[in-house]
Amino acid sequence: MSKKWKDRLTKLLYTVVSFLVFGLLWAFLSSFTAVGQFMPGPIKTLQYFFAHFAEKIGPGTIPYHAVMSLKRVIPAYIGASAVGVVLGLLMAMYWPIDAIVRPIFSIIRPIPPVAWIPLAILWFGIDDKSKYFLIALATFVSVLQNAYDGAKAADQQLVGVARMLGANDRNVFLTVVLPGAVPYIFAGLQLGLNAAWGQVVGSEMIRSVDGLGWIIIRGTDNNNILQELAGIVTIGILGYALAATMRFIESKLVRWNRRGT
């Protein structure tokens, strides 16, 4: 067996052991401590979770609510990522754009996305438009900042050599700046994805009729801890899957970057 496969199997083993330890600790706390008075064990939680792949919670099953959340995240995430990458690179390459955009961006960046919820509802109403706005905003901030930092981190010696050899701005950007910025861009895309996923869940908990956030908040209203935990488990699984997908894409497109391995 090659070293590569041994490393993969070792990582898989550690992952399995990690989940087992977490499950055993959860089971112990719910069975032998006061935690069990308000926290069901992992077996009951998983039974409820898998049972509601067929049984409905409100308007649909758990897969239905997961799909509704993903339908809100994916379009807003893709659109905001595209705008963030392009604008971040332009800011790094052209100082007038940087001078115009950076003051506004510096004001918006420290504001937590949840603070925009009342304004989003006021501007876009209580339907999905407000959720698209919040998800796009959460994504945009991380993606733009990393794209900007990546372009600014370009090796100035290589830029100078390229210009000395007659390269114009376009060629310098495509052959020097962009390849060096790609790892930063993927880091921003990963951070933006995490922010987008967290934001859709938060916005669904505020005002929604379906989605994983809705499952949790309705479980709270009905004092149904199992429903809350089922929603949390689904959020964690999908969040992990989305992050793993992004890392896989990065590993194929950015082979020279160790983060992508």
C-alpha cells in the first residue's frame, strides 16, 4: 500500500475515533448526569433524525428543508463570490477603484451580518429576497478581502521582470498576479461559504416557513428538543459536506498550494 493511501486511511481512522469518542461522551452525559434531563442521547437523536427522512416536520421532511436552505445559499453565494473576487482584484490592481471602494468596505466589514436583518426585512420584505441579501453580504465581505490580499501579495520582483520583458497590465495580471492570488481566493471562498451557511440558518430562524433554521426555531417553540437536535445535526453534516467539496475543488484546481491537499 502506498504512503498516500496509508495517510488517508490513518486520517479516516482518526475521524471515526473522534466521532466515537464524541458519541460516547454525549451518551454518558445524557445517561448519568443532569444533562439527561434536557438533552436526549445520541441514539434517540439519530433515530429521530433518520425517521424524519420519511416523516414530515411541518411542510416537509428533513431532506426537503435541507434543499430549501441550499436553494437560498447557492445562488446568493455564487453571485456574491463572483462580484467579490472581481472587485477585490480590481481594487488591488487600480488605485482609483481602491480609493473609492475601500472606505465604504472598511465601514461595512466589521458589521456582523445579523445586524442587517431588520434592514433587510425593511428593504426586501420577509420573503427569500431578504435572505439572499444577507447571504450575499456575508459571502461578499470574506471573498473580497481575500482576493484583494492575494493580489497585493504578488511577488513584485516577478512583476518587475514581466514588465521589463514587455508584458502589459493584462499579461502581468494573468501570468503573475492571478496565479499567486488563487490560493487566497479559495481561502476567501471557504470562509465565505461558512459565513453564507451560518447566515441562511440564522435568517431562517428569524422569519421563514421552511428550512433548517425553521426546524430549530419551531422545535424551540414546541419544546421539542429532538427536533432542534435533528436540525443542528443536519446543519453540521451539510456544512461539513460543503466545506469538503470546496477543499476537493481547490485540490484539483490549485495543485501547487499545500492547503488544497
